[in-house]
Amino acid sequence: MKKRHVAILTMLLILVVCSVAEAENFWQMYWKPGECKVSFTPEDDALVTGILEEAKARSEGTIQRRAADESESVEAQYERFLEMNPEGTPMGSDEIMFDDIGYYQWAVGLPDEQSISRDEAWRIMVKFMLDQQIATKEILIHYYPQVAYETGNDPENPVWRILPLCYDYQESGLPFSPYEIAIYAHDGSICGYRVSEESSEDESYQWSDPNGKYLSAMLSPVRDIRDEEEAAAYAKELWQMMNANPLPEGEWEILLDQHDNSWHCSVYDEHMVGLYGASFLNNGVIQQILDSVPDPARDTEGVRKAGSELEAEKWEQAKEQISKWLNKAAPGILNLVEPMIVDSVIEVADKQYLVIHADPLDSEITSGLNLVVILYADGHCDIKEYSCYGAG
């Protein structure tokens, strides 16, 4: 779990499959409903209550707290899930079979009447971590829970899946998200948990996977980015390179991943919904840029079609513009990938969203080229998303 854009933490809960794809088990430890119950004495209850109250007080006003309570609330996650998948059917992979849970299927919902509350799940998580000596009180007061209510793998036994986030990791030096725990929502017993190596080996901010091999590392340097001021200035330039719209106004977050010397800049609105994100190495090579300003018409009126339905003439027109943009933004990248393919098209009024990918020529590369491009009726294109690093 290396990627740390707070605004897309919901996707982290899906993409964790990638980080355990080579493992035999999904969870480090796994139990069936009722097999691993957590009990409380009056003394335990007082201790856990104190930890939760201190964590709530300390995290007040932080980006992580606001995101967990607002843009990444259970209700917000469910709305986005239905936008991606109106039928509400589970999404997952039939390629990776885990010994403990079988095939992972992702779906989120809203708690039913039989479910324990989000806060009760948090209490159980804290007590379990104390019992198992996973973390101490002094550690746990620095974490606030990002929570999902998952129903995909076993609809009869939904789980609260909790990703504790360190809201003050820059000051405390603690890992950002080293723990993950799932709790059965109906009986409060533990489903599974995982502790990443980061929790014991590496305590600095980490967006990248040190074991991955990415296209961005193969591109030529552009310029030196030496500090936050230069990173913010470069991020603003990249926005202007994507489209002609004004840069969204909001709260900026700028982080440095010292493992690969990359900068990660984000702009959030007052509800901590991400509006813009730019990630790039300190040599100016772009890893990912994302215009995430909402388009309500796309979400409510958009008609999704297969990429093969896009008219050949329109694709050639768009491809020429995209290639010119890539030659400017990421010189040489087209020499490292297969020809671009349109996966799907979303038609909205006078424009079309083109979802595009190109596989790397080198089979050892972890991820290829990913794009979302807006093609307007007059024939010109804007870049909505670009990535040559991780999920696009």
C-alpha cells in the first residue's frame, strides 16, 4: 500500500490486491466469522475510550481526518461505487486465487441494522491491536481510521475494512498507513489483518514501490526540482499543459517521497475532495497528472461504449494530438510502449471521454501508459489524466 493520495484512498482498498498478488494469502492472518472475538473488561473499555478520544482531538482539522469523514465517508464511497458500477455487482479479479478468501471481489454498501457502528469497529480494532501487540497506545493515538463497508466477498457477512492513517506523519515520523484490519460487521469478530514491512523498516513518506520498475525511470531528465516552492510552480505549469481551464483553487498538499526523490502535489476543495494531482521525479519527469474536477454531466448523463465503437477518423484526429502532447510532456515514452488502444468511450453532450492505455514493450515494466482524454465536437483534445506510473 504505497500510493498515498488521500482523495483516492477508496481505490487503495481495491488496489491492495496488487500488493499481495504473489502471496498465497490475502490476509496475514485470517478467521471465519466468530472465530476471533475481542473482549473488553471495564479497564480495557476505559483505555480504548481514552485512545479514541485523544486521536479524535489530535486529528481535528487535519487533511486525513477531513477526508475520512467527508470525501471518503462510507456514504461517499457507496455513491462512487454505484457511479462506476450502476448494477451494484461486485468488481474483482478471477485471476488471483487466495488460499484464505478465494477470489477477491470488491463491493461497498451501507451498514444494515445488524451491523455494529463504524466507531465500534474502530474500538474493536484498537483493542485487537493492543492485544496482539501490533501497536501501543502511544502509537495508536496518532492514527485516524479510513473505513469501508465491504460486501463483495461474502454478502451475508459484510466487513468493516479499516485503514488507519497517520494524520501527523510528517511531525511524528510514523508510517502513513502500515496497518489494515477487517472486522465482521454483524458479530464484531476479526476477519483478518495485515501489517506492512513499512511499519518496522521504513518510517518516511513513501508513494512509490521500491520493487517496481516503471516507465518514468526510463525517461530523460527535464529539470531539477529542489524544494516545495519549485514543486508547486512545476505542478502549476503541468496543469496549463493539460488544458486551458483555470487551475482549481483550494488547499495544497506537497509531499516528498525520499525513496525515489519524487514530489506529490495535490489540490483539495473545502470538503477534501481532490481537484488536481501531480506527481513527478525531482528531475522533472512526470509520473502522473490528474484533473479530477468533477463533471456532473458525465456521471449522470454519460453513455459508456466500447473503444471499438469510436469512429476511426475521430481516433486518428485525437491520436495525432495526444502523440504531440506526449512528445512534449514525456519525450521518448511512445518508443517504450505498444500502440495506444482506446478501452472505452464515455459520450457526454458535445464531448467524448476516451479511456486509453498502451502496454510496455518491456515485460518487466510494472505498469504501462494510461490516459483519459476529452475529445470535443470541434476536434480538439484536453488531457484529463496521464500516468506512466501505477494506476492511471
